Amino acid sequence: MTASLWDMHVHLDLMRDARGVAREAERVGLGMLAVTVTPDGYERAAKALSGRANVRVGVGLHPWWVADGRCGAGDVARAAELARRARFVGEVGLDLSGSHVPDGSLDVQVAAFEVVAGACAETSDVRTPKVLSLHSVRTASIMLDVLERTGCLASCACVFHWFSGTGDELHRAVRAGCHFSVNEMMLRTRRGREYARQLPAERLLLETDLPPGEDASCTARDILASLERAAGQLGTIRGTDMRAVTRDNAERLLGR
């Protein structure tokens, strides 16, 4: 499917009517990478959204769920097994925000992320690489270390969702070939706008990170409106229309 815009990080599985939103999205010309937060959530979403040409579903193992124990060793192994067979993986990563994860959880997060990243790297095809949507809060350097030593940077398309690291970490991620999905919340901050100005155009993507919470009401038109606002802000920052650029970047990664 050729979409007017692609949302490269949206939680369809957390919406009340994922199938209905996906159908409406197709009618309005909207494509979506539907990320998930657990292996069970991925399997449910993949089944519910099967056959939708405008939706790709990612295998998820969200660091919040790993950090607080909602996802244990069995879930990590299951996520890695699913990631070996899937083309799209997300949301995965690391978080040291303090507000969302317990103290002392970094080691278990890193161990889980490394297992999934390793599975991705071992089974990715450089001609049609696996696409990883990455959650990183105060951990970009650590994540880049993991992605490098597992081989993900060389074999996969690594997409930092809502990048919030330091300038040095941003430059390292750019040099490593990473992509970046940008939403309107990121562009409300001075740092986010400056990062969006600096990033290579061919690595920029749009996202919403909707809905705002589990089981929240959200429509395809809400998603499209958020993407339109982000595209407009991005165009103002960069002095050129970014709709076609971000759409084409997404379709190169995801396939039509």
C-alpha cells in the first residue's frame, strides 16, 4: 500500500478497537507500524490485524514491563523467538527515567534487550533488514553499545523513537546509520526541534506514540491529525515540506 503518511510508532494494541482504527486508517490513506509492549500483545495484535495492507506489527518487549517484572525470563525468550521470525520489532529498549522503572533494574533490562537484539541481528537480511523501533530514556549510549556488539547496527534498520539523548549521543547514532521517528510532543521542546533540524533528511520519520494510555479512545483521524501537525512543524523547522520525504523514508524501510 502507498500511504499519504506513515505513523512509525503507534500502539494499536492498546486501543479499544484496533481493527476498527486500522480499517479507518486505510480509508484515509494512513499507514502504521503498530508496536507492542509484550510478546502476548504482539501475538494478539498480529492475529487481529492480519491482512491489513496498511499495518505492520512489531514484536514488543517494553523496558517498563521488563524492569518491574511483568515480563520475566519466559517472556524474554518468547520475544527473541518471535523476533527471529518477524521483520518488525518494537517497542524494545532501555529506560532509566526513574519515574517509570524501579531503581536497580538496568542490568535486567540490558540483559533482556541484548537477547532480543542478538536474535534480530542473527536473522536479519541486509537486503530487507529487520526494522527495530527503539525506546531509549537516559540510555542512548548503553543502547548503542548493545546494538553495536550484537551486530544490529550492521544488519538491521534501527529507529530511535522520540530521541531524547545528548547531542553527542545523537551524533553517534547518526554516524551509526540509525533512523529517528519524530512526534509533535518532541517538537514542542527546544532540544527536540534542534535535533529535528540537524538530522539527515533521509533518516527522518513521523510517529505519534498514541494512544495516551491503555484502552484509550483514539481514532485514525486523531492519528492522522497528529502526524499532520508534526509534519507541519518539521517543515517549518527545516524550511521544506517533509510529508513526502518522511513517507518515502518509511516506505523504503517497511516496503509498500
